[in-house]
Amino acid sequence: MADIVTLHGVAPAEIFQSGLENVGEIEAVATSILWKDGRITAGWSNMDEALLARMILVLDERQRRATLANADLDL
């Protein structure tokens, strides 16, 4: 499984600054935004749909493992 680092609690400006500082290490970017009016938008750059789908599946799997009991994961 891919390494996942959560940026929860970090201001958006700090996330972008970190990205600019490490631009040489970044292969692709995907983002989702919760707007103040309740809308959620998502997008990506420089990647095909298959890579975006893989990223979403890896994040989903990590979230499931973090929140579900092991017995619930064995379906």
C-alpha cells in the first residue's frame, strides 16, 4: 500500500507552499474542496483517470482500516 500523509489541520496556504517547495518530488496532484456554501468539488492535474481512481481506492482502503474492526474487513 502507498504511504499516506494526512495534512489535516494545515491551512490551505501552507499546503500549497509545501507543494511549491517540493515540486520536484511530486508526480501528480488530486484535490477536493469543501466550499463554505456546502458544495464539494474535486479535480486533478497531470494524471490519467486510472491513476486518480487508484489514489481514491488507496485512500478509501486506509480510511476503512482506520475506522472498522478487523472482523468487519473480512467480508
